[in-house]
Amino acid sequence: MAIRAVLFDFSGTLFRLEHEALDAHGDLMRALTAPVGVADGLTPEMEDAWRRRDLDADLHRDVHVVALQAAGLTEPGAALTFYERLVSAAYWRAYPDTFQALRKVSEAGLRVAVLSNTGWDIRAVLRRYGVDHLVDEVVLSYEVGMIKPDPKIFLLTCERLRVDPAEVLMVGDSEEADGGAEAVGSKVAIVEPLETSARPGALLAVLQKHGIIPV
């Protein structure tokens, strides 16, 4: 089937958590924003909470604060302040080709969704960069009670876009999470979650490879 819709992951795909105030905590940032795995220093109980963090906004905040404290942010209020930066639109940077990729997909007459495992509302980032009007649906795990790679979250997104899963391309940075779209018959393309300056054209390259935009 021809592709009629493109689903984009958020973190590491369209945008990346990057800010000079976070530069000194590079390893910690990678652990906190990784689509899979568990942050260091958590008790078994908190490890379970970490795996479920993207299902609930309060749990997302609380378990991140515990992880930040375990990582050394022990001054009163420091961990919560740091967490608030992680979920602030001002601390997220778009990849160089994000706007162009979304615009070209929309102009091609395809439906567009952002599908993210997250415990906070990323729509503020889309608005900050002026791309919200290029997205037909935003599906967030904590709002729908499902996490990638659960096939049901891909099926729900396809239903909202009114397309067959076989007519969909999922673009993300995680084989484990985003690759789950293959289970419902969708195509999958994986990009590397590099620094934004080191990945200027990966999204456009994916769209070209799949015949959505001309080479």
C-alpha cells in the first residue's frame, strides 16, 4: 500500500533536550531521555515506577526527582527545579530539518501524527517552534494509558488519523519502542538521536527513501 500517513516520535527524532544549562549533565540527560532502560541509583520499587513513568504525569515527575537526587542533586529543591527544566519547551531544540520535514509531509497531502512515550505535554514545544499546525494528531502515552511498543497505541493513532496501519510510516529513534509499529503492519524508519548540530538532514533522507518527497 502507498503511504498515507507518517508518525513521528518526539524526543531524539523531531526534537532533542539541549540547553547550555544542561551541558554539565550530559550522561544524566542521556539516561533520563533514553526510550528504554532504567536510570541508575533506583530501588527495585522505583525501577518499576520508572518503567511506568510515561503512563502518569505525577509519577513521571516524582520518579525523575528521585533519579535526579540519586544522581547527586541533593540540595533542597534542586532536583525538582532541574526536572522542571526537562519539561520546559525552552530547553528543547528542533533538529535542523524538523520544520521542513513536517511541512513537506503535510504539503504532500499525508496525515501527520506525533506519537510519544512521555509523561508531560509536549504540545508546548510544537507551538514554540511553530509546527503545531503541521500536525494532525498528538498521541501521548500518559494521556492514552499505553506505551510504545504496545501495538494498541499504534492502532489508536492510525484510527485517529483514519488510515490503515499498512499505509503508515513510523519514524523514530528506538528500534525497541518505535519498531513496535511493525507488529501492526506499518513501515518503520530509525534515525540516530544525535545532537541536533550533528544530524542536519536525517528526517528528509527518510522521507526521500520512502518516496514521500522527491530526491
